[in-house]
Amino acid sequence: MILIDNTVLSNFALIRHPTAIQYAFSEPICTTEQVFEELNQGMKLQRLPKFSWEWLEVIDMTEVEATQFTQLQRQLDKGEASCLAVASQRKWKIATDDKDARKWAIRLQIPHTGTLGILGVLVVKNYIGLDEGNTWLASMIEAGYRSPMSTLDKLIQGK
């Protein structure tokens, strides 16, 4: 399983391609209640376009995960903390763009990716072409995504 954080979900929602995330992974995709709450709040406040997220499974935390979530929440937002707590306990992967969450993922030995990694996989799997991937990335950046690269070219060349 892979847990998707709100930033990644929002990036794909802002360019009106949220379901594309499904095609990047062979494993099931889910998120936590905390992330889904953030996502719904973004749609309610009209910061995000409204979409049906019925394809995205929303999971509950166990007591052990909730305890770790509380500890992580001292340093991270709810969404990131919940994804890390669940992934850590269940040995799942996460997709997040949050720099601090990625540092925690490394500490907790949680495999992780983010928006760029997902875009790269979509290009490699021929779901979209490189030009379209770069257009999607440019649109995400225009919408506020702080990407460490402006094109996918170097990322794809390394594949």
C-alpha cells in the first residue's frame, strides 16, 4: 500500500488530474482521515477544485499508530504525521512533498516518493508523454508547487 499526503493529492487536483496518481502505482493507494479532512477543507474553501475521491481509500489508525501520530504531530502537520505513523507501523510507502516529512521517512526507514516521482513514473509508464509531464509540472508550479526542478527531463534521463 502507498499512503498519499495532501500536498501530492492537491498538486494533481489543481491541474485537474487527481486520478492519474492511480496509474503510477501497482499497489493500492490510500490516505488517512487527517489527510482527507485537509483535502475536503481545501475544496470547501475553494482552494481546490471539487472532485470525487471515491477511488481513494481512507483508513483509520490503530491505537499504536495513534500514539506515534501524537508524537510526530509535535513536529509535523496532522496529515504528514498520520501518514508517517501508519506507514511506519504497517511497513507501507508514502508520497509526500513535505521536506520535514521526507526527513522523518528516512529516519523511520519508510520508502517515499512525491509529486515529481509520480510524474516521472507516469512518463516512464507512458501514461503521459514527457512534454505533457512537463506541462503538468509547469501548471503545478504556477499553482504554487515549490518544485526543486522546472522540468522532468533530468529525472527521466536517469531512469
